[in-house]
Amino acid sequence: MGQIALEGMEFFAFHGYYDEEQKIGNKYGVDLYIDTDLHAAGASDKLHETVNYEVLYRVVTEEMLAPARLLEHLGHRVMDRVMEEFPYIEGVRISVSKFNPPLGGICYRARVTLERRRS
């Protein structure tokens, strides 16, 4: 078993609880961790034996384009897509951050972290 991570992905997107947030947009960060068997790829050096990072990034990008009110909802959508796209992975963990959330004070970012394992 091993882990593949895409850390520090950044997007400008139109998510938020308030209508104004969905109009003006904001910067978001995503960290994605995939638990899967990396033995075959390690032995063969073949891309088709592992999770393609470009496909992972595309999945996250596509979900970031569709507005959501809550970071929790957005994170679950990404996990659903990753589990669907890669049926052989064992688990996925995601952190979604909103930079400078509108809290009425100084806050660098708000973040949710979600995890799912196959049953």
C-alpha cells in the first residue's frame, strides 16, 4: 500500500454560503491524498499501473468549476468523483481551504478535511 498526494493545488472559484461570494469569487486550496497499492507501478514503471496525476487534477478542477455553498459539499463531490474514476483505490482524503473567508476579522483560511475508505 502507498499514498499519492497532490498538495497545494490553488483555484480561483465561485463557492460560498453567501450569494455575493458566488459572484465575486475567492481563492481556494486543495490537498488530495489517495491510498492505493503502488507495488505494480513500482515494479513495472508503467503509468497504467497507478493513479494518473493529470486525471486526478482534472477531476478536482472540474469540481472546482461547479459552485457549492459549503466546503464540506465540495469536498464530498471531489471524493465521490475520485472513487468513481479510480475504482481500485482504497481510500481518499481531501482538505479544501477558502482563503480570507468573510468572517468579519482576520483569518488566513477556513479548511475542512474529509476522508473516505472503501468498505
